[in-house]
Amino acid sequence: MLAAFVCASLVAQTGSIHLEGIVWDPSGNPLSGITLTAVDENTGQRIETVSDSDGYYRFMVLQPGIYTVTAKAEGFRNVVHRNIHLFVPGGVTDNISFEVSAIDNEIGPVDRPRLLDSDLADGFSQRDLEDYPSFDRNPLGLVTFQPGVQINGGAESISAVNGTQPGMNALTRDGLTMTDPVSPGIGRSILPINIDAISGVQIITSNAGAEYGGAGGAQVVLTSRRGTTNWNGNLFNYFNIHLILLLHIL
């Protein structure tokens, strides 16, 4: 019973989104016991964590969204970091530095380093998926263009990765296995996948972490797009070049 629970927890964290960093005092020393709060700007959901003895903090298994992080410490003004975009599976580093100031220290949009689950990995945000050309609006089409993939021309969905068998690749979505058990392949899923339903993709072609198991090839990790408290949507025009080529031939 305990073993099953542990395995389920590990699977649920595979491909999750997390935010981490170190909390520093004005002298550059790590601060422990600092309470940090992350708030999803779209839903208002709040998550709290506390820095450890080395000043390290981590928000685990966050939902895709734009976050505001507030750090509070006795004797210092609050530190507020806004517009932290978390959509692609993996992690983002955001260090917190307290200063002696009469007002709260607020930081707006800045470039924060991303942490992928391997040195041989790439990530695509929802904006990337919308901007890149895609014939069938399936994000799995990007997988075959990653380093280490030997493209099978005409049947890209069964391409090999770093010399492994085409069936040794794994696909997960929100921690759940989506690999086709009958005909596994790098571009195949048991359910249809559309760009509009995905917030981010991480593709690991080698040296995946210990939490990724069951496959020796590529690990394709999808994160679903979530709803918000606001009305929103997309308007786009789907242009099929194949039809034009057919008419030109005729």
C-alpha cells in the first residue's frame, strides 16, 4: 500500500512546474525561516512555503500561470516579485534579496533562468506553440526536430531517438501516461492533442532525471492549459497549403 502511494506521488510530479531560489539578507547571507507566498494572478490561488536553513525555497507542482511572489521577514520590508511566467514543464529560478528600505521592494518583469530536467532538453511555451508552423496543430510535431532525433521521412511519428527503438519513447500529460500502448512512437498519443489545450511542452532526448522511467528514448512532457476567472479566447485562421498545391497540380 505504501509503495503504491510513493509510486503514484512520483508519477504525479513528473514534468511538473516549480519555482525555486535562495533568500538573501542585505549582507549576502542566506535567510532561513522566511515565509514566501505565490499567488496565481489569474485565479487568486495562494501557495506558501518556508526557506530552509540554507535559505533555499521551492514551490512544488504549480499550475501553469502568471505568479506574484511575496517574501516577508521580520525587520525588513516585504519583497514582491511580479509577472513570473510559469507555463513550460520544468523550473524557474527566482532569488529573493532583502534590502534595508522604507518601502516595499517590488520587482516587475525580468528574465529569470529556466531549469530544464536535463542538459539535452528543450521547452516550448504556449506562445511558441502558437507561433511555430504546424500542419495539424499538434505540438508533437516539434519533437522530431530536436537534437538526437533520427527522422523517419514520411513517417515522422515513428522516428528514433539516439539510436533507440521507435517504441522506447514516452509521452506524459499532467503526470499521466499518454503513450500509445499498441503503436508507441515519438509523435503518437492515445488521445488527440491540440495546441489550444496545451500550455507548455518539455522534450528530453537524453540524460533524463530519475523520476522519468519506463522508456530509454525521448521523454515528451505536456502541461494542460487551465481555466481562469476571466473570459478569454483566441481567434485564428487555419491556412492549409496542401489544398493549394493540389489545385495547382490540377
